[in-house]
Amino acid sequence: MLSLKPDSKVIILSEHDELSVILHFKKKGVKGFLAKDCDSHTIHHALRSVLLGDIYYHSQFKSQIDFWIRNPDGFVSYHKFTKREKQLIRLMSEGKSNQEIAEDLSISVRSVEDYRYNLINKTNVKNSIQLMHYANKSGLI
């Protein structure tokens, strides 16, 4: 729609809250992004803001956007993680041990360790705790 009419003022109402999804739409020219479960007051405020020429992002996404603004070079898009890496991040965020993750994914403990090591390098963090912090702040979990 924006490619046909670039001066349109589009607001996305979505259940997705990953930073990479928000940034994808931001790059496409979307002027607002709202959580699917926001109330009518928030929708009204967003519409008014966008009609007045502002960009509106629901407060739910503010910390993720702020993280990206402060760390644009350190951000790895959610879509740049493999399916297996995404599974590992999710299981790590649930507090599962390497052994439990290996069993859940039907892989060896050594493979889990290798994935974890690669994720730490890919995100440029120092350890698993920082990886989980990164994943949380950047909208991966």
C-alpha cells in the first residue's frame, strides 16, 4: 500500500512484538505500531498522533525500540537466527539445562553447547546471562 501511495499514514495493529517485526514495518514507512490488545484510548491517541505527523509506538514496544536506538550495530534481526537457534533461545529462557535442551531437541549436549557458543558470538555478548538479557531487550523472547 505504501509503495502505491507513499504519503499514506499506516498504523499496524499486531500480536507480534519482536523488535525485528517492528523495525521491518518502520523501514517500510509505517507511522505507528500498536499491540493487538491495546485499549480504545490508546488507539485514539495513536490515530491522533499519526494524523498530526508524529510516529506512534505503543509503550509495550518502547524499551525494545530504545534498545535498538542505543545499540543499532549490536542488533541482530530475529529473522537472522536459524530455526534451531530460536528454539534454543526459547528453551534457555525457560531455564532449561543443556541436558534438558538436548533431550527436547533430540540433539547431543555437545550440540547444545555449540549452539550456545555460536549465539553468544553472534550477538556479541560475553555469557549466557547476557544472551538472555539481549534476547529479552531485543524482543527475541
